[in-house]
Amino acid sequence: MAVYQIGNQSIHSDDPALPEALAAIYAAKQRPLCLCRHPGIEMYVAKVEDKYFIKRMPNSGGDHAPACDSYEPPPELSGLGQVIGTAIQENPDEGTTALKFDFSLSKGASRSAPAPSGKETDSVKTDGNKLTLRGTLHYLWEEAGFNRWAPTMAGKRSWYVIRKYLLQAAEDKTAKGASLAGMLYIPESFNAEKKAEITQRRMAQMMRIAAPEKGARRLMLVIGEVKELAQARYGHKIVLKHLPDCHFMMNDDIHKRLLKRFEIELGLWDALEGSHLMMIGTFSIGATGVASLEETALMCVTEHWIPFESTYEKLVLDALTQQNRRFMKGMRYNLPSTRPLACAVASDTEPEPTAMYVVPPGASDDYLAAVDELVAGSKLVSWVWKAGDEPMPPLPALPA
């Protein structure tokens, strides 16, 4: 539990008086201090509608104690280092974060989807200075805290919780001059008794993009858990859990590219019992009210909703969770699979957290050299598993 210094008082993060205290220092343009270390570390207060949130100052995550909710591993250990400050621009003075997307939220009549190529991309195209669809999902996942794990989280993650914190993560973000929360649809938990109410709320949100604007179709973002990829009468569709009465249609072209680009994610989801397959996509609403996907990306998560990219990563994450460890999963963002990153950072080792790397079987010499470079350049202790060449080493030791 975090403790903050606000003015001359110390206050816990679950104190009922915290919102009033945050409102007061927000109006006075003062900054709270996180007391995870001494002296305290400066934070800032963001206001979203009528709610106040304490946020970490830009580039200060490594200053916090590893057990603190505000701790963040060095950005170079994940894909965050490539996009922070460019695609992700934090403004503490306004309490907002501006995102730059490499995908469109409108579609002209003459515009068609890019043709597939041999180059690996995050969905259809990629730009290191802008967030791809996959990068956007990774960012929101990390902002919502679902790449983190502590034993106290066991049994507390449901779709209701996932949706709540993803929406909360989007609240103080802007993109293309508009609120990210206003352009994002995440299905509510299905409730048969409230089906009509839920449907009305969904339609009210989606129908805002039904009418063309200056000749272009407006698009929205959707995030949901995939139930199935299915054949439609004409083309294909993605069916999301908790959304039985609204499917996202795909033409043959995007379906073919989806199967090719996300063959690994689809294979992992099919093979690993208990895993979840997350989808992010841009979609339009036609004159008939049908939702059609324009671009999409997929991500596999464990039964605890922690992202993973291979069976080897999942073995490490499962071992960490089963042994009641605290850790953070490294998120890839825009990085291609040919670039290594820390699989996880164990935050319960002393005196510093431990960066954990998984080298896939058959890794190239360039990949191995890049791992060595990460290990040599990191301030953290390193743990490396060369999967396929050796058994998984014992997990980093806990303090005595």
C-alpha cells in the first residue's frame, strides 16, 4: 500500500480522505510525494472529470522502491524505451498524456488496406515513433497494471476488473486531439438480465461513428477477449466474449493477413488451456449498423491475464506466480520479435530487482549479441535462460 506526503501530512492510498486532499493540492498546484523512499519522490495529480489520480512523474519509475506500485524497470528492457517521449508524451502540468498513433481513425472511400509483405509488423504497418495497434494495447495493459503480479492479486482479476482498469487507464490520454476514452469500446460483462440495457449503451456509443464525416468513415477502437474466429455468410468474423449480439466482420483479405501475422498467438491460444486471447482493432459502423474491422492485432495472456509470447515465457511466468513472487512482465510495444527484451523483472530480490531473459531455441548470433548487450548495459542483476539448450535455471533467490 502506497503512502504519500501531501502538505504536512502522510496519507495512505486507501484513506477515504485522499480524494479531498488531492483536490486541494491540485487546486493549489502542489505536488504530492511518494514515501517509498527517503526523501520522498515527487509525483503529480491528474484530474479526469471529477476524479483525481496520483501519477508518477515522467522518467521517474526507476527512482521508486521496487515494491512500490510506481516502480518501473528501466525502459530499455522493454519496448517502452523506443516510444516514450515520442509516441507517448506525458504532460504533468496538465495531467494528461498525448499518444501518437501510426494507424488511422478514419477511412476514405478510396483508401484500401496495405498489402502484406515479408517484413514482420505489429498489425499492418509499424513506425517506431508512433504507437502501433499492438503497442497501444501493450501501453494500456501496462498503465492498467496487468503486466504486474503480486501474490495478493490471485483470484482478483475478472473481466469486470480488466475492463474497469483499462478504461481508467485511457481516461487521461488523448490521441489525434480527442479523448482516448471517447474513442474506445470495451464490452461490458455479459448479464442476461440486463442484456437490453447493455445493448442500448453499446449502440449509443458505437452509433456516434455511423454517420460519415466529410466523406470519410470514422473509426473506433475496440479491445476485447476473443471467443472465436468464425466463418460468416460472406467473409469472416471475430466473436468476443461478453458480446453475443455484436460480431466484428472481416473481409477475406484482413482475415488472411491476420492468420499469417498472428500465427504464433493463435497457436498458443489454441494449445494452452486457460490462456486468453486479447484483440485490439479499429472498426467502422456501416449503414446497416454492422461493425467491420479495418485493422487488428492480437495478444496472448495467461490465466492471470499476464501477457506472454511463447511457451518458454509462460513457463517462467507460471513458475513466478506459483512461487508467490512479485514481478513485472516486459511489454514489447513496437519491437519486432528479432529484438530481445526482458521477459520479466523480479521486483522482490535485493538489493535490486532482477531482469530475467529467455533466449528462444535457435536464436541467431545477432539476437544473442543483443541479449549480451542488454545484460551488460543494465544496472539490474540478470537471469538468463537459453531455452532448448538447458533446463530452466532456479528462479532468482529471495532475500534471506
